[in-house]
Amino acid sequence: MVYTISGIRFPAPPSLHRLNFRGDRRTVPHHFFLKNNSFSRKTLAVKSSHDSDSPSSMIAESKKVLVPQDQDSTAAFTDQLETPEITSDDAQNLEDLTIEDEDKYNINEADSGYREIEDGQGSVVSSSADVKTQAKKKPVSAKRKVKIGKAKPKIIPPPGTGQRIYEIDPLLQAYSEHLDFRYGQYKRLRKEIDQHEGGLDAFSHGYEKFGFTRSATGITYREWAPGAKSAALIGDFNNWNPNADVMTRNEFGVWEIFLPNNVDGSPPIPHGSRVKIRMETPSGIKDSIPAWIKFAVQAPGEIPYNGIYYDPPEEEKYVFKHPQPKRPKSLRIYESHIGMSSPEPKINTYVNFRDDVLPRIKRLGYNAVQIMAIQEHSYYASFGYHVTNFFAPSSRFGTPEDLKSLIDRAHELGLLVLMDIVHSHSSNNTLDGLNMFDGTDGHYFHPGSRGYHWMWDSRLFNYGSWEVLRYLLSNARWWLDEYKFDGFRFDGVTSMMYTHHGLQVGFTGNYNEYFGFATDVDAVVYLMLANDVIHGLFPEAVSIGEDVSGMPTFCLPTGDGGVGFDYRLHMAIADKWIEILKKRDEDWKMGEIVHTLTNRRWLEKCVSYAESHDQALVGDKTIAFWLMDKDMYDFMALDRPSTPLVDRGIALHKMIRLITMGLGGEGYLNFMGNEFGHPEWIDFPRGDQQLPNGSAIPGNNYSFDKCRRRFDLGDADYLRYRGMQEFDQAMQHLEEKFGFMTSEHQYISRKNEGDKVIIFERGNLVFVFNFHWTNSYSDYRVGCLNAGKYKIALDSDAGLFGGFSRLNHASEYFTTEGWYDDRPRSFLVYAPSRTAVVYALVDEAEQEEVEPQ
């Protein structure tokens, strides 16, 4: 069989093969149906800076120059420096205007989220002024009232004073020289971007200027490649003739070509065509996939990826039907990987994930799904972290339209969709990535050793380069604009913020570790700009940074002098659990557990997790595996006796997750399958690998057996995995009902090393954890704040959750006056060994409550 896409014929996929080029590769599914943004903009190119090799930002003074206009342009260059762009793609930012005319006007919910009004001839009225004008021209009927949107400008707030961080944390005053310099660099960049690019809004629209842009009369292709001596656009459309479409270069290294439409009006490059840019470079002749490509595929039987011109006809473009949900007060994130989300040993698809996994996530009680490996990566086993094509969704899982339908379905279910975005480094590949794109070592990256991550074997961006800033800021906006993602989890932020990348560095919390010559100020300023774009243009969007260092100000607004993230991923918690699980139960320290879970900065929110995908990878162990090991294979069926190891494992698995959610932060994350103690690790299909030192790492014969999720195990009512899944679901719904993660009231009243008991209040809930392996306590006194009657809201020992049902859920617990554990009241409970019980105040609205102190 053959696959025919837009006139291209590919052979049927061969068996899996191996390539020793930055890792192992395989043939992937064939998806060539594409889409391109069809806006036409005049480009205001800015001279890029030299690479910055010091912590400070060294961006050269910029100059303004007009890139030649598209041949179809009829107007002069838009004066975008003075006029803020008006957009209306966020329904939340619309003011209401009433039109009473069912016959003359129709409301369209376009895929971009725009609300448009069509008149009888089909012309689109897009601005509020036009809407009012058209409304006046048409007769108004009284049949019904329809609300439409009045566009509001999306404005990124100007920089603030950057001084509030000193009010929040007076200890930062000792480092004001560094922090004020950092904020000065940020303000200077904001000013230069305003002056030379028309502001961050226009600057982050780079995908409407670079790469392929479609206009009414043709296609313009632009690429920044200052190291190239000559360039030509080649592809299926011109039979790969390097002399057919030669590009011209401006003084800032931007190459450009305009291709007029064919005589019949059809586009000069058919949708689905393979395209590349051929350059004469200092390293020789090189064919590269365009840096701004919107889709890239690996054809069956081929090794490198192909860039695909992405511009499907209008009738094939996915139209978004559902509004994006409001940002929830607390995040409960289900971390996912599309490819390994099937119970079958295969690469799963966007469509299957949409239909099979999203309803599961909703049922489990999570309110956000975080998707890994979206940006195209040629090496599947990199888990998506060695990105080759930053603007292209991975073709392994389906088409861009499939991804859009997935996101739209998630929004219909009320789920936020967060993207695991990789701006911390880039794939080392030269054939299908950015590395040596224009034949030079320091194009998008720092030259020499500074531009190479020795542990990750990848390239490191030069965040002090003007065009790198344009590329990355536009990349973040692209995914929010085009695909309606609701925010990001920024990967590897610690690596970005320090020149040592956090490698072989143990952060102790000493402020000297954060503010000194090891800090990459360029990178921190880039993150500040990225958060400005995200929060300024998409006020409901969420940004989470993966930072293990604990950088102060990380989650404070940029206007206050912070880096601007909404949440820090609290990575230390998972590491602490692994450390604890290596010890005997007798050696678990309650104070250590509490300290790790609560050790976070004031006013800086955290997303906590007991384990993520990192702990599930081959070479590491999940919590369930640490606890139960090989017994998980033989003693999880309910029709056979359990073992002490399994009983202990199931009990502690539930307790660890609940106390992490209860004390660890304002958000919670779980990697798919870990909620029910998935019995297998993750091992991507791979062959044997030879290391540079001559040693070999054995592969797995390209097996998919460990690169899937056995959801059927968690659903099976005859297996003990079901109880753990039911508990995780109950835990999410408890938080949904009581909102304890975001309550301002948190008080730890007991961490008793002898009893192995931890008791704390979060909101109006009282959590009681008994980690003792044998001791159960009758009439155990629990201090509390509020007076009244308490009942059990969640019990890890319940039979439904695989416990021993030692508690009576009909029991009521009444408080008595008198101080206990520094609390004004208390009540008595039965605390069985290895159980976690949550007590809720009954009829809270009718109880006389005391304000939390």
C-alpha cells in the first residue's frame, strides 16, 4: 500500500529501524494535512545582537528597517508603532452590544474565538465601530436580542517600579543591586521593543512575519539566517530546483521571497507539500527545515523529518466550538503524554486521547490536563524534550486539526489544557532542528561550550539575541493563539536561569546562590517578557515554571520586580519521598515530611506532586514500586490473599498522595497512571546505543510494551489497583468541594515523632495522619479551631479504597472547649495505623466559626 498526500507518494511504513543520529528513531504515523496562518504583515526587522557571554543582557542598539513588502500590498507600511493592535479573540474581554435582527445578522463563533457579524452578502464586520455602523444601516426587527462582542484592545501593562519585592521579602534588600539591574534590563528591553517593534504584542506576532505567510495574491517566505551566503526555497512545488526561487537578503540577515499565485489563482505551494530552505553556509551547502515551520513529518522509510507547507482549505480547518474555561482557583493537573496514553502497545493519537482519556480525567476530578511532547521532536524517547520544530505539533499523534479538536473537547468538559513547553534547550540535530541552521554555531544558540548542555546533549539558546527573543516569545503566543492552549508548564527553568544550569549544585536557600555571576540575567529577563506576553494578552492563562532552585521572586508579578510565574513546580517533594521510602518505617521523621511540604515562599504559589513522569521512567521507581516491588505482579487480585508488603504499600500510597495535596501547595499534579499505582515503568522503544566513551546501553528491541498506560488495571473491580484509583478520585472531589488547597488558613498542630502522627488544619478541614505501622489510637485528641460537630469527609481505610474499614462513617465528633496543641478546642477520634482521615465541620454555614489566626 502507498500513502498519497498532495501528490506525494510514500511507501508503506517498514519495520522499525535504528538511526544513530542523536539517538534512536523510528518510522512514525503519516500525517500530512496541514494548516497555515494566512495573515499578511509587513515586517519591521531589527538588527540582532551579538551573542551574550556574560550574565548581563548585552543587546546591541537596534535600528529600524522595512523588509520589502508583499507584491500584493496596496497600502503603505502600517503605523503599528503608535496604534495598539485591536484583537477580539477572547470572549471574556468583550463588551456586550445588542443587535435586534435575526434575519439580517448571524453570529459566528469562529475557530479563533472571534465573534463576527455577517451581513446578507457575507461580508465580515469586525471592529466595534463597524458593528455599530452596520447596525444603523440595517432595519431592526424585534424578534430577539443577540449579544455580540465589542472588541477591546489587549494591552500588556507597562513595567512597574519593580520595588514591591522588597516589601514582600526585606531580605532581598541586600541584593538590590543585582535585582535592580535585572529589572533595569527588563525595562530597557520593553522600551526598545516598544520603540522598534510596536510593543510586545506586535513583537510576539513573529509567526505572521517569518516563515510562510499567505496573502490574497501569493505566499511570502522569510527566514533569519545571517550566516548564510545565499538561500533558495526548494520543495515539491518547484521540483527541488535551487535555482528556481532564489531569496534576497536584507542588511540584518533576513532572507525573503514572494511567490505569486498561479495563473488560475491557486496558491504557488500546494497544501501538504514538502519544503526546505537551501543555504550556502560557512559549513557548506545545507538544506534545512524552515525554523518557523508549522508542521513536520517523518515519511515512512526516511530518517530526517520533512518540513510541510501547512495551509489546508477553509472547509478542512477545525473550528473551535467551546469557550475556554475560566482559570480555577486551585489547579488539579493530570500530566499526560499522548503517545503512551493507550493500554495497547502502540503510539496513541490525539483523537483516541480526546475520546478515551479526556472523559477519564474529568471523571477522576482533575480540572486541568498538562500535555507533554507536543512540540515536534524527532527522537521519540526524548519524551518530547529534544525539540526540533518549535511551532509544529508532533505528527506522530495526528494532524494539527486533531490536536485542536482534542483541546476543544477538553474545554467542553471544563478542563484547562496546559502545554509542557520547552524553551530551555533545543535538539542537537542539524538536519531537522535549529542547530547550525545557517551553518554557524552561534545562530540561535550561544557559541562554544556555553551553548551546549553536556548532560542533556542539546543546544542552549542565547536569550540576549533580539531574534531569539522574537522567536521564543512568538512561539509561546502561537500555541495560545492558534491552538487555544490555556497556559504552559515551562520545562527546565532552573537550567535557563543559571550558567551552571543547576548541575552538580545543591541549592541551600542562601540568597548568594540566586543573585550573582552564576545567574543568567538574559534568561531571567526573557522569562519576565514571556510572562508579560502570556498574562497581558491572555489574562486567564496559567504559567508554571519547573524550578528546583527556589529562586526568590519567581512567582511574583513582573511589575513588582518578580519573574512573573503563577506557580512554581515544587520538585523537592518528590525527591524527599524517594529519600524517605528508602528508609525503614521507624526512621520516618514527621518533622522532615512537614518541613518539606511546607517549605515554600510567602505569596509564591506552588504545584505539589508526590511523583511525576520523572519517577516513572526506566532507571527510577514509582512510589508504588518502591512500596510493593514484585508483589505487584502476583498479589493484586482480590480473589487471592494479600501480603504485608501489598497492604503496607496500598495504605502508604494513599497517605503520601493525600498529605502532599493537603500540605504541599496551592496546586496538585499527578502523572497518568500513577493515581492507581501503575505497575510498570516507562521505557520508550529504543535500540542499543553506543556512547562516545565506547560503552553501550542495551535497548529494548524497539518495544512499546512499557510505553503505554494500563488504565484497564485501575478500572478492574477484581484488582487492588481499583481501590487506589477510587481514593485518588475521592481526593480530587474533596478538594473540589472544600477548596482546601487555596485556603488562607493552614495550621499544623501536631507532628509527633513517637506516635508517628501528623495533624493539621486546611480551611475548615482537619487532617489526621497516623503513619505508625502497628499502633492504632483510641480516643486520640485532635486540636481544632472551630467549634461544632465534625464528620468524616474522607477515610483512606474505607473498603472502597482497599482499606480495612476500621472507622464508622456514621460517627459524629463534637468539640470541647480548652486549649490543646495550641488550638482552642479539640475532639476525640479513633486513629487506626497507617490511615489518613479528613474531618469536616458539619453545616458550616450554621456553625459559629472563629476567624483563622
